[in-house]
Amino acid sequence: MVDVILSEGDARHQQTMRLITTTTTTTTTVAMIIATTITIGIYLIFLRTKSSFKQNWNNSNTKKNSSSLALRSCPNPNCIRCQRYKLVQQRANKRLPQLIRQWKKRNQSSNDDRNNQRNINIETRFKRIIEGVSCGVPPLPIMTGTDTDTDVEMKEDSSPWWRLSLSLPVVKTKHVTQWQNATNQYPTVCFIPRLPVHTNATLLHPEACTIISSSPLSSINAHDHHCDHPISKQEKIDAISSSLLSSSSLLSSPQTVVLSLMDEYLQSQFNGGQWQTNDSSMVNPEADQHSQSKLWEVLYLMNQGQWMHDNIQRCPNTFALVKNIPGLMQHSMFGNIFFSVLYPGTKIDEHCGPTNLRHRMHFPLLVPSTSHDNHNDDRHDHDSRHGHGPRLTVNGEIFTWEEGVPFVFDDSLAHAAEYPANDKSEVRVVLVVDLWHADLSNDEKTLLTDLYPSVRS
């Protein structure tokens, strides 16, 4: 009987010990789970705070050095310009195989054993053109920004902290695609890969810059101007132009070239030149009523590869000067020559040109004095020194114009222009000339001209 009682007591004791052990284990497990959850929550909160701090730090530094990319696709599905671009691309794709076959036949007919250069494979010679026309233009970036490295940022989530485990980091990718040569380069019609990219391409066109800034002009047809015009330098220009009438020597200084072209610009303004108001500018509400009615005016001497004879007759000296410029983009739809007039209060939105086949030269004729006294040195101070003058931004770099000094840039890169509103009525006048990209061979220029011929008006 005693043995039975002891056995029952031992059993109860063992059962109690097992219960205590199980309870302790469960409590420990629950405590570990709670501690782990709290640790994970604190870590995720730390990541979110760190990511937000890093992004704010990057943004504050980025604003000092460059502006965010603000390119937008056309919102109009029935846009005539976009439809024309698509048609141009389709025609180039259809025309390319035919032109390559013609080049092969031409190469075979002129080939001989003594000329090894003729044995170069046509597909190899035009490889980058074939790739560019076949692949099309690089698409606009889905995400915009100026970060050069990959950034990590957290999704916005209003859930309580214990559900932060669902807020996984999102990678912010670069603006790099398989088509691009450079960041911020998104031409709209034609892109040729492996063409060198230069924001400032002035040094690549020394002959063109020399000719346009110092070619001798044997005659200057100055006239009396009796019309009101918003250029405050009018009296100065008239006085100097009148004094030039008595000079019989050849005129070859940059100042003389500027005066001659300015004289023809003024005459075209007053005597029925076919001026157009460009639609890429944005009205600044601070601009005066006169400027808002004009904003950005252009007068084409060459429009999409075609000479505009009515305007050329009004600007004979300008035509004589530009027609002999080396590398002039003639007979191609991408070639233009025009006077560009920017009024105070105008902002030209950030955009990319139609192709990377060309370099665009600006020859400044009239620049307001507020932006006339610098050469892009110490750009950190540009906000204070260029506050009231026109400026050009190309791929994040800020440039200003100087009268008589040509400047060439790659307009397939994102660029914008702005002339802040001010109390003066001076305009900025630039002669724009499109040149072939300096890296293209003569054969490539010929093929590209056949692919993208001039547009007849």
C-alpha cells in the first residue's frame, strides 16, 4: 500500500516538473519572438530614417551642381509632329536595305586589286548607322533624377511599425539604356550609337568658328531704321553701321561681322521677313505684354535642309557667310540656319534635339550686358552674376553668350534656355547654324543624307 502511494506521488511530481518545464520553454520562446520582432521593427525604422536622410543629403548636393531631368513625352496622341517623326523613321528603315545594296554595287564596280580600301565590307563601314536606324531612338527614362549612382529608397507606407517588414527597399535605377552614349541624351528621331558625346563641341569645329567670326565682307548695306524696336542698342548699331558706309576696305573683324548680320536681322524684322514664333517656349507671368506676344522668334534661312529663298534675299550677307562654312548640314532634314530671338521673360523647356548626328553652333549677335561679362568661370556664382541675363543649360552645365564668339554644343543632350523677366526690353539675338557631327566620315554623311533627305515646304 505504501509503495502504491509513493508511486502515485512520484508520478504527480514528475507531471508537475514537466508542466513547469513546458511553461518555461513556452515563455522563453514567446519572449524571444517578441524581442526578435521588436529588433526587426527598430532596424526597419533605422533603414527608413537612414534612407530618407541620404536622399535629402543627395538632393541638397544635387541642387547645387545640376538640375533634375524634366523631359516629358508628348501628351497628344494625334500630334502632327510626332506622326511625322514616326513616318520619317519608317521611311528610313525601308530605304536602308536599298541604299546598302546600291553602295555594294558601287563598291564592286569601282573595286580593283590596287585599292585595298575598296575591299572594306559595306556592313562594317556603316555598322553604327545600320544599328541606329534599325534599333530606333532611346526611350525616355521611366524615373527621372540626377543621381549618378544607384540609390535605395523606401516605399511610403502608413502601416503601423509592426507591419514595416512589408516595406522592402526599392532600387532607383540610372538613366542608362542599351541605346545611349551618354546620360541625358534622348534624341527624338535618329540616334546613331558610338558617336562621341561633347557637351561643348566648339573645339571640334575650328574652321567653322573661324569663318563665321572673321570672314571678310566687302559690302555692308546699312539703312536708316525708323521703326520702334525693343533693342536698347539701336542707336549704337545705327551709328556704327552708318560709319561703315564710307569704308572701302575689306571688313574682317568679328565686330564687323556682327554688325553686318545685325543690320540684316533688323531689316528682316521691319520689312516683312517670314518670322515664326516657336512653340517650345513657356510664358512667364512676370514678362511684359509685348514680350509675351513674341517670346521666342525665329527666321529661317534654311529649314530642314531647304534654303528659304525669300528670307535669303533679305539677308544676302548672312547667306554669303554661312553657305561656305565647313561641315554645314545641307540637304538633310536635320539641317537648319536661322536667327533666334529671345525676349525677357521667356523660358524654353528642357528638351533634346531630333538627332545626335549634328552639332549646333550659336553665333551671338546681340547679348544684353547683364550676361556679357563672364566666360563661364566660377559657375557656383552664376545665380548672382546671371540673374537678369539669358543663359543656356546643356546637360547640367550653364553657359552664357558673348557677342561675336561662336559656341558649339551637342543638342541631342537635354538642354534649356531662359531669359528672366526684367525692367529692360533688350532681346538676345543669335544666329544658329547646324553642322555635321565631327566624327562622321564623308561616306556616312552621304548615306545619312539619303536616309533623311531635306523636307520640301
